[in-house]
Amino acid sequence: MNTKAQTIWKAFCGELIVEPTDDMREALATAIREIVNEFQYYHFGDGEDMVVDARMLYELAEELEQ
């Protein structure tokens, strides 16, 4: 697992009230993929790639916390 993945996994585990499992790791990965699918849009420009607006991710996090 690379450094960014480890940082995200540690943040996720820090909110748990039970011991983390491999199933939870897979569920987190699935959730991340679904977030990207829901919020990505095509960016026309250098490299022309799909991007995700960070503001939208923060708004999603706030919605989930309510």
C-alpha cells in the first residue's frame, strides 16, 4: 500500500469503534471508486483527463456526517 493509501486507511480506522478487517478495506476501496464515478467530469486541457472537484468531496463528507 502506498503512502497516500496508508494515510486514508489510517484516517478511516481512526473513526472505527471495532477492529478493522480486510472486508472494511475492500468496502472503503469500493466506496472511493463509487465517489469518483459519481463526481468525475471530463476536463478539456493539458492531458485531457477526468477530474473530481475537491469542494464536491467536502460537501459529500458533510452530508454523510449529518
